[in-house]
Amino acid sequence: MRNAQARRVLGGEFETSGPLCLGASSGRLGLERGLGGTWVASGRAGLFLILRKLRRSGVRQVHLPAYLCESVLLPIKALGLDFSFYPVEASLTARPDPPRDSAVVLLHYFGWLNPASAVLRSQGAASFHLVEDFSHALLSEWGNVEERREGLHLFFSARKLGPAPLGGWCTAEAEPGKPSTEMELAAWRSLAARLLKRDYLASPDAAVDPKVEDLYLSAFEAVESFLNARPDEAALPAFVLDLVAGLDWQDIAERRRSNWMTVHDLLAGTVEPLAPDLPSDTVPLGYVVRLDEEKRDNVRRALADRRIFCPVHWPLPKEVDRRRFPEARRLSRTLLTLPIDQRYGEAEMEIVANELRRALG
Ligand SMILES: Cc1ncc(COP(=O)(O)O)c(C=O)c1O
């Protein structure tokens, strides 16, 4: 008989870590870098508020990178705005050709400031409105945002880099009001799933219990489905802000950087990393590697069989024309994001590197 598999996992949604902080937040967390704006339910709700404000000033079109996460499209559709796509290079440099008076969304992929930022920041305002998505780069340096307060539009999501149940922030000033009962439920459900996962993983050598795994995975899914259905719902339950404020973001940043460098050394010469090095002002989302198109999904499956879960950034939304944007298609089919987050240290990074080598054959 096959031995029961142990439940320890690497990757996947964040389980809760450390003590839960409630009632501690003053409403400003420091993640906003002293800028004025609004805490909201999600990154997409942040984009919704920014675009709603721009629509009031006459913006009708949003220009987006062809390589993007489907959730970024949702607030645009909810607002009934037109949208178009622009190419992104293999290096992830954005190459927009901004239609006049449009809103141009710029993604800072995987924690790195987009190499096109400086040029776009200097061109913006006069003929288009630059909207920067820092969801992956929440903890990295943002560049000269302080100097650009006027006409600055940026947003982030809080739960890509840490165990926040929900949450996002944007530079649009708004009064989101009271959260709906459904949003309160989504927040509690997200927290419950994280607590359940934490308790389950507290016995890493015990056997896998599919029922418990289904329970927290389906709770995470239900929260994402709710957010997909309500990209326009901005009000964030207050306790979530406390939880986000209670996370040690400095420690998160340091551990991520240290793990990235460990894996980078361990995998040197084995695989092509998306980024050749880690600048001192960058906090990575993951360790992203480029694999052959024929291999990527097999490698991902082989790692999942060993309980190492790697997200795909991203399955392209159906609206992106693959023939017009072959590089976006290639990125979507060749990149694999290895987990290097704060939950792990050197021992886990060795497992990730060894299992990747093994999966590559
Ligand atoms: C780059 C990027 N921006 C924005 C979002 C939307 O954030 P949220 O899920 O909080 O709405 C996502 C979601 O995965 C994302 O990957």
C-alpha cells in the first residue's frame, strides 16, 4: 500500500500567521507612503474608484497591457468604458501608444518597477492619465511618486504578498460607506479559511485530509467569485484594516528578498530566470522562471504532485487577441512563478530548487 502523503505544502493562498491584531489600526498603515487616498475592499475596487473619477473628467477609454490579470478588466467593464490593449516586451517593458485622453494602466510586474515607468511618468498628464498598478510591487520602491502628487493615480491589492483576508488601496479620495453584509461575509470567510489552513498545516507530517483541504480551498474560491461579481464594491470591513496593519511588512519584505536570492543561487545555470538579479529596492512576488512552452504545464503539474503550488501569471483574458500580441501569449504560456514567500526559509528553498530540477528531468 502507498504511504499516505504528508500534508506539508509550499505555496498556495496564505494561511494566517502570527497573532491576530484587532482594534489596532489608526486607518493609515504606512503602505500608502504618505499619499492621500482610500482603503478599499480589493485592488479591482481601487481601480474602479480611480477610473470612475477619471470618467467624470471625460475619460472614455482605458489602454491596458496585453499581458494582464483578468480581474483588472472587471472594473472597466463595470464602468462601461471602452478598452484597448498595448504590447509588452519579453522583458515586461510596457510599450503603450496612448490614445489621447485615455487612461493608461501600467503594471509593475512581479515586484519590479516597470522599465517604461520613467518615460510614461514624464509624458503622462499632458495627453493621457497614467494609472499604476502596484499590486505586485506593494513593498518595492515606487520611484518619484511624492513629486507627482498632482495627477497621480495608483492602486494596489493587499493580499498578493501577505495573509490579508481582503483589502486594497487607491489614490482616489472617496467615502466608500458601510460594507455590505456580503462583503463582511467574504472577509470573515477568507479569514476563516486562512485560520483553518494554519491549523491544518501545524501538523505537517500528518496525512493529507482532502476534506479539510476542500473546505479551505472552496472558501478561498467563493471569496474570489464574490470579488469577481462585485468589482465595484469598495467598502472594506474595518477589522480587515486592523489585520493588514498588524502584519510585519518589513519582515515580509526581507524574507522574500532573502529567499529570492537563495533560490537564484541554487538554480544558477539550471533554468532561465525572468530577472537576472534583484535590485536593492525590489521586493519580489515570486521567483519567476521562463520554461519552454511545451514543458511549462507539465513542470507545474509535477511540482503540484509534490505539493509545491505555483500560480500561473496569467491565463490571458479572452479579449486579448493572441495573434496581435504574440509576446503576451508567450509570457502567459512560458512563465512559472515559484513560491519564495515569507513562510519559508533556506530549507524550503532547497526543496523548491531540487523539485524543480527533478521536474525538468
Ligand atoms: C497585477 C494585479 N493587479 C490587480 C489585481 C486585482 O487585485 P484584487 O484581487 O485585490 O482585486 C490582481 C489580482 O490578482 C493582480 O494580479
